[in-house]
Amino acid sequence: MAELQHEYEQSQEIVKMLREKLVAMGGELIDSRARVRELNADCMKDKQGFKESGKQLLASSQQMTATPLHLRTEQQESLDTLVCAVEAEGKLNAVQKQIADILLLLDEQSKKLEILGDVEHDNTDLQSYLREKEIEVNSLNSKLNSLNSKVSSLN
């Protein structure tokens, strides 16, 4: 009985730890999703920046064909913007992978919690069964004592 109680307490501690971890991971997931939205917004800004840079580059090249230095400067800015966009896309991909990993881990933790719930239910059923058997043992001991006293009185 003490062993079952100990196992029950251990399973309760595990359930508590997993719930706390699940809550923490949920917070991380919320933060990650917010970061993804933020990166998506940055990406949209970068795309708009690309469009504007392209328009500026075209206008500058038409107006300043005589100044190759100016053209090189514009090209460098466009390349810098492109590099920034590539870096932002890389960060976005990394965050999306982290979210996918967190979702997998969250799914695993949910399955573990379900299993622990089943174990807790089984533990409760076993405790009820144990109580029933203890009552039967007590009843049989009582009958045995009664029979022993009858046998003693017959002797």
C-alpha cells in the first residue's frame, strides 16, 4: 500500500513538473509566434524597401548616367538591403524551425500527460481494488476467528 502511495505521489510530482514545463513551453511558443509575426512584418518592410530601392535606382541611373560613383553607391545600398533581406529570411526560417520543434515537444508532453492521467486512473482503480480485498481479508479473518472459537468450545 505504501509502495502504491509512493508511486502515486511520484506520478503526481511528474504530472506537476510536466504541467509546469508545458506552461513554460506554451509561453515560449507564444513568444516565438510573436517573433515570427515581427519578422514577417520586417520582411514586408524589407520587400517594400526593395521596391522603393529599385525605383530609386532606376531614377538615379536615368538622371546620373554621368556619375558612375553615385551608381556604385546605389548598387551597394541595394546589395546591403538584399543581404539584410537574406539574413531576415534566414532568421525567419530558424524561428519557424524552432516553432516546429516546440510544437513537436509540446505534442510529446501532451501525450505524456495523457499517459500519466491513465496511470493515475489505473492507480485509483487499484487502490479501490486493494480496499475491497482488505475488506474481504478482514471478513475472512473474522469468520476464521469465529470458527476457531467454535472449535475451541467443542474441544
